[in-house]
Amino acid sequence: MTDAQDELWRDVSIILKHIRFIVALLVAALIVAALTGLAAGSDGRAKSEAEIKIETGAFLLGSGQAMPTLDTIADLAESDEVAAQVAQKLGTEPEEISDNLFVDTQARNPSDRQSLDQFSVEVTGPSQRRAEQIAAAVMDAVVERAEQLKLDPEGVESLRQLQALAQQRLQELDQADVSELAQVRSDLDAQRSRLTSLKAGLSVLYEALALVRADPSRPLGELVVAVSGVLGGAEGTGGVEQASSVEELERGLELRRQLTESLIEPIQLAIEALADHERQLVLLVADNSAALSVYTSAAQSLEAAGLAGEQTEIEVEVTTSGVNTSGSANWPARLGAAAAFGLVVGVAAAFALEFLAPHWQRWRRGNAG
């Protein structure tokens, strides 16, 4: 028991010995806590909240991209126009508004018919009163502009840009390509018809020659009648009845065959060239058609959006305006924690100094000797 009391009095004596040091640490901790508390509370925060109800008329094909949504309202709150309007109202710079503004949205619950889209703006200001002024002014500006909003500005601008690009593309394309394609296709049809006719005539000539060569000993008159019957369906008799002998008849048919064959190859080459040219023109005209389709679609979408926008209504109900959300400092807790920290560190430091002092003195005496 005596040993325990001796240790207790020794600890108390150490604390009393270094009481000034302990008090100094306590005071320093309290000062730091006070300064940080004041710094944290120097800025104010305020919040404004609203419920949004967007009603659109009959949904028209192509109008969806330009219809206003909850995101449209959020973009409106963060726009330069709203920042400029609020800055002018409060006599400040737009940067003070836009740099300290935070926008949040929450979509309605689809399963709850009574729920509405939620929209809020939170502002940080140099003071609590200033933050509340800015938050309320921003919400007022959003309400004013949102209830006049019929279309989503970004959606409309996107459609207009698409239309402008398609129009530019149409202007760059050569309209003569369409006319040339029509002419090429007409020429191609004519050459293909001619080739088909020549091949049919060549087949008939081969058949007539085969007929003559099969039995050249038959009387000329019989062969002429037979060949005329074969040729009459496609190329006509071609004067075979004027042949004076079987040999002359065969030579005449052979000559006609050779002439027909000599005409087929150039026509085939011409058809290939026209077909290649047709494919090239089709690609060019396809670009033209695609650009025209995009231009027409964008124009129709803009027109549909305009009609749908005339039936669009947006209702904004402000539920809170410029409410303080900064959260004041809890001074008793802050100062109490600082005091406890200062006392614990001070006492621990006092015992550390008491333990290290003899070693420090011996080290100094050793260096001095």
C-alpha cells in the first residue's frame, strides 16, 4: 500500500513539476479548436427545393428529342443566362453564382402516380445570409424560365445542326450525277438487249449451219426452205433463198456467224464499263439520298417538336427557398475534445520529459568531459 501511495505522489509531483508545460499545451489545443471552428463556420450554405411537373401534349414522331425533361431544368439552372440574371439582381458577378452552385435532381417514382420530379439547388456563400439570397434568387429565376419553356434548347439545337449539316452535304453533291445515272442505266439496258438479241441470232445461225452440214447432198431448194424456217424466227432469212448452191449457202451462213460473234465481244466490254460506271454513280447518288433523308427527317422532327411544344406545360412548386444547410459548429464538443487532447498530450509529454531528462544530462556531461 505504501509503495502504491509513493508511486501516486511521484506521478502527481511530476505533473505539478511540468504543470506550466501541460497548461500551455491545453491552451494551444483550445486556440486551434476555436480558430478551426471559426474558419469552418465562415462560409454559409443554403438550399432551395422544388417539385417539377412536366406535361406534354400528344407525342409526335420525331419530337421526343426536343421535349423538355428534368435534365432540361437542371441545365437551365446551371446556364449562363440564369447566372447572369441572378447576378444582375443581387449586384454581383455571374461567376459568384455559377462557381458556388450545385444542382441535384431526383426522378419521380413511376409506380407512384402522385410522386413528382424533385429539383434542388444548393449554394455556398461568403456568409449565411448571402448563401440564402443566392439560393432563393436562383430558384426564382429557374421557376420563371422553366414555366415558359416549351422545348429542350439543346435538343432543338441538335436537330438544327443535323439539318444544317445535311443541307451542306446536299449542296456539295453534284445533282448532275442523278441525271447521268439515269442515262447510264438507259444505255446499259439497250446494250444488254442488243447482246441478248445477238446471242439468240448466233444460236440460230449455229443451228442453221448444223442443218446444212448434216446433209449437204440434199437439193438446194430443200435446204433453203429448211434454213429459212430456222432463221425466220430471229434474224430473218437474210436472203438465203438467193444462194445458187449449197456451198454458197453454207459460206453465207458462216460469214453471218462470224460477223455476229465479232459484234458480241465489244458489246460485252461496253456493258462491263457501263456497269462499273453505274456502281460509282449509285454510291454518289446514295450519299445524295442519305443526306436528303437526314435533312427531311430533321426538318420533320423540328416541325413535330414545334407542334408538341405548343401543348407542353411545366409547373414548378417551390417547397423550400433559401433554407440554411450550413450546420453550425458544436462548440462544447469541439472545445471539450480539444481540452482532453491537450491534457492527455501534456501529461504524456511531462512523463516523457521526466524519463528522458537523466539520460540527457548524462549525455551532456559525457560530451563535456
